[in-house]
Amino acid sequence: MIDGTIAIVGRPNVGKSTVFNRMLEKRLSIVEDTPGVTRDRIYGDCSWLGKTFRLIDTGGIELADVPFQKEIKAQVEIAIEEADVIIFLTSGIEGLTNDDNYIAKLLRKSGKPVILGINKIDDISKIDNIYEFYGLGLGDPLAVSGAHGIGIGDLLDRASELMPMKPKEEYEGMIRFAIIGRPNVGKSSLTNAFLKQDRVIVSDIEGTTRDAIDTVFTANDKTYVVIDTAGIRKRGRIYENIEKYSVLRARSAIERSDVSLVVLDGGTGIIEQDKHVAGLAHEALKGVILVYNKWDLVDKDEKTMDRITKEIRSQFAYLDYAPIAFVSARDNKRVSTLLPLIDQVYNNVNLRIKTNVLNEVILDAQLANPAKPHNGRKFKIYYASQVDTAPCRIVLFCNDPELFHFSYKRYIENKLREAFGFEGVPIELLARKKEEG
């Protein structure tokens, strides 16, 4: 569960990615001394004092034909929109600049909590460099060194203090499903088909829907929330840093949902970006349905559906548990098959297995196919317990977790699916050493 979002903003080359990586305790952003080198993942999750925060690194490529301050403003405005708390990072080596003043002005107008961090204060001899930054009018600056890990805890402490209280669950008791996919695959058309009215703009222009839109509707005496997400644009476009926030929004929508509908384009077929989008839902351990849209554009015979199903299974091997639906959202054809599938996957997401029944299946699986020895030792499961639903987590108490080979984990998962279904639901198997005594 995410307790809030922190954005790190500032002009290029002040060390945003270095501080970002320090907070994550791993390298996700590229770190170089050249301004504007952040081109890949700009988000990650970090834990601090029992809370989990989403971090945004707003570093982005510079646009050669766009005025520099226009690019800065674009980054800051996006961060202001997405973040609960903003860390404004400056450089204690270069001192206060006109760009720092410009960013501070934007942040003061935002009304969002702002923490002023003065980076590159690598030792006590540079501490006096922070005082000129009081003139920004953003409160007491914090001296930090991303390179040496100094002051990172102070930034997170203050962010925790400033983080607004999370609102109560907004859609309690409703079935929430997110519609995700790359741009122009028909997500908004599918939303409209569910709602049977034009509540969302439908356009053939990629990226029309920038924000996730939640709409509550009732069907078959059940209440649903459909979350229509912004299109996830292919990497390498000119406004790359802005489009990556569409990915961030899609991630947030997936987290708020019970089931994700991954929409594929029957007109263009499957491309690499579809796998990236689907991977977001898979990694989040949410229910997944693969929706092959624009079925009306496909030249069909009696073998077409089987052929495309095999292609989807081949391209999305890691989603072999996900059901596949073929629809035409534009013509509202076969869309009626989706709500029963959503209901089924939702029920599977929340399925709890009795412990004695679970252990019978695990025992039978081991008797039918014991784990192969590794270095003279054989993996053995003593008993199992389902510790959570949504997502489904099952702990296997064993002799040695190191012996739990991927192939045997796959075998156990398949046996659980044979016994209990779990269609559309990822299963997380956690091996734990059985305590002696």
C-alpha cells in the first residue's frame, strides 16, 4: 500500500537522480555529470519508518529546440500535479541561480508542501553554502549529499511529517477494474461501451486521455468502478518525460483496482509496448484479463481465434493464467462477455482456501512429483498457509528456501491452479524455513 508520493524537482545536474537512488537504495536512474541524462525509469517505491512512498525523479532529456525554462516548467508542473510532497533540490556548489528562483516561484504558488534540499554539501566545510537559499522563502533548507548518503534520512523524515493523511477507501464494496494499454488501442471506447454513454472523450489521436478517469456504474445488481487510464506511449517520443507520467498514472490506477483489463489492438497486432503495459499489472499482483479489441478489423475464418490465442499465449507467456476476450468496443460487440469475466477474476482475487484443503493439495503434489535433489539435498514442504488475498500469497514452510527451484515453484503453482482455478490471478509463493522445535 502506497502512503504517498514524493517528487524530486530541480534544474538539471543538481543530483536529483543520485538522491533518488539513495532513497531507493538501488540504482534505477542513470547518474552522470552531464545535465539531462535521465532517460529511463523515473519512479520507484521506498520504505521509511513503516511507510511506503512512491518516488518520482523528474529528471528528463533536454529539448534542443525548446527554451530551457519551458522544459523546467513542464517538469515542475507535472510533479506538482502528481506529488503529495515535493523535494526541491538545489546545488550547494553552484549556489543560488535564476533557475532556482524560477522553480521556487512555481512551487510557492502550488500550495503543495515543499522541502528545500541543498545537495553536494559533502563535508562540514561547505555547510555555510546553504544560507543564501533562505532567500527562496521555502523554509529551513536541509544540507544533503546524495553522493555520500548524508541527510537523506532527514529529507524522508520531513516528507513523512508533511505527508497528508490518506483519505478513507473511496469505493468500498465496489468491484474496481482499470482499463490499461498503449495509446489508441480503444480504451476510452471500451469505457463508453461499458457505460453505454459518452462519458469519456473518444479520439483517434494518441494520448487524448491524459489522466485516469473513475466512473461508477451499476450492472446486473452490482456496482463497478471503471478506471480509464491515460495511454502509455512508446519510449523515445520527444516529450518523453511527460509521457512517463502516464505510466505512473497507469501504475496508480492498477494499484487502486482489483482487476486490470489489458487492451490489445486487433488492427495493428501485438507490439513490444503491449508487453510492457501488461507487465505493470502482472508485477502489481492484480487480477488480469487480456482484451483483444478491434475484432471487427480482423479478417476472420473458423481458425482465426485459435491462431491469435496461441500468438497471445506465446507473446505473454508470463500471463498464461489470464483469460482472453475478443471484443469490438466501437461496435459494442462481445463487450457483454467482459463483466462476467471481471466478476470471475474478482472472486478469484479474493478466494481464500481452507488450510487443510491447501495442505492436501501440496502433499499430493509432492508425492506425485518430489523435488529433484540439489547438491545431495531435496526440497521438502512441511505445510502451507495462505496468508493473504488480493493478492494471493501462500507461504510454504520448508526445510530450506534456497532449494526451492523455479521449475518446482512453477509445478506447485500449476497444481494449485488445477485444484482451485485462480483464473486471472497471479499467485505469490513464499518459501520460509520451518522453525525447529
